[in-house]
Amino acid sequence: MSGEAKLVLNDVSFYYGDQPALKRINLRIYANEILAIFGPAMSGKSTLLRILNRLSDLATEGRLEGEVLLDGKSIHDPDVSVTQLRTRVGIVFAVPVPLPLSIWENVTYGPLLGAGRNRSDLDELVEASLKAAALWEEVKDRLNEPATALSGGQQQRLCLARVLALEPEVILLDEPCSGLDPISTMKVEEALVALKEKHCIVIVPHNVQQASRIGDKAAFLLMGELVEYGAGEQIFTRPQDPRTDDYITGRFG
């Protein structure tokens, strides 16, 4: 664990009405690592991801307590632009939703909303983003075809490329492989392992096996509480808390 934490959660709690989804979470998330957040359903995993780029602001009757820092600055400071925050902290959801546009237009949609870029720059950005998402070789001759014609696994990697085109510092992934076949899952995981060289990655994996495969660090959530956090290898082979061991070995969940 070296350097300053990219993201810091200090005593973070989140409520839907009176119901707590997260309870006093303290967590440090580092650049150039993959943090796998795992646990049974209704543990607050997705809520935690949404807090990190303030999608939780949209929750009806949602209430946040505590502090989230990005590079040492609160993401809720009055001078923080939510739009810019979500560019710096991108998110990929479980179900891929490509825009009803071409593959090329999907990747360039976000960058085109910003300051002007010429066609040559955009072409380079599309290629770089698709390569980083391990999709370029499969679609490089089909960039003008509808994105909806891609397979499910390809659509998921396209959605990852769309986030990468915004050049985020942090990538959040909420069960990105839950609907994918094993080969597509492997390609997404390989892409993420390569991406951590330049990004901070936080993933809610769709099962414990995926968490153990790719998590440099792991955090086990149970009923809104952070039960255990540490190096992935230690968590999955020598958990310190018996509840973590029970979940990993399938005694519940």
C-alpha cells in the first residue's frame, strides 16, 4: 500500500428514508489497484459505488453522512462540478446500454460534448479506447455499424470504452460481467487488469470467484457494514473475520 489514497471514505453512512444502506464506512482506495467490493445482496455494494460519483444524489429520500475525498478534496464541496466529477469518476453498469448510434458515435459521444476535437483526434481516441477495452480487433472494420448489433459481451466492452474515452481517473463497475459468458467475462477481466496501470478501479464483481481473481484489495460488506478489508490474497485465503470465511466458503449468501 504505497502513496496517497485516491479515494477516502470517512465514516460514510447512507440512508434511504430511515433505512440505513451503509453504516459508518471507513475505506481507502488506491490508484493502480483493483478494489473488489463483495458481499450478499442488500449489503450496500451498489450504493457505495454510486456515492463515489454522486449518482446517489439522485436517490429519492437518500441521505448521506460522512465524507468522501477524491485526491484529498471533498466531492461535495460547493465548488465541485458534478458533471466534471462524473468525468473523472466513470461508471459501467451490469446491463450494457449502448446508444442507438454507430460504434464510433458511441465512443465519441461524451468527448464531443466537450471542447472541440477534430476528426483525426477522435479517430485516435476511438482506437485507443477500444483497444483498452479489448474490443478494437473485433470491431475495427465495423465502426459505422450500429452498436446494438454487437453481442452482449461486446456491448459491455463498448460501454467500458465509452467511459474510457472520457479519460477518467477512477473506473467504477457494478457487476459488469453478470450477464456474460465465460469467454466475454475473461476478456473484460483481462482489460481491467491492464487498465489498472493507469486507473483506479473499483468493481462489484458478480461472484466471489471473480473477486478473488482480479482484486488486488478486497472489501467484504454485510448488511451495510464493512466487515473486512485487506489484500485480496489474504482476504480470500486467510480471512480474519469468521463472517468473511463463512461467506467465501458458501455457508451463507
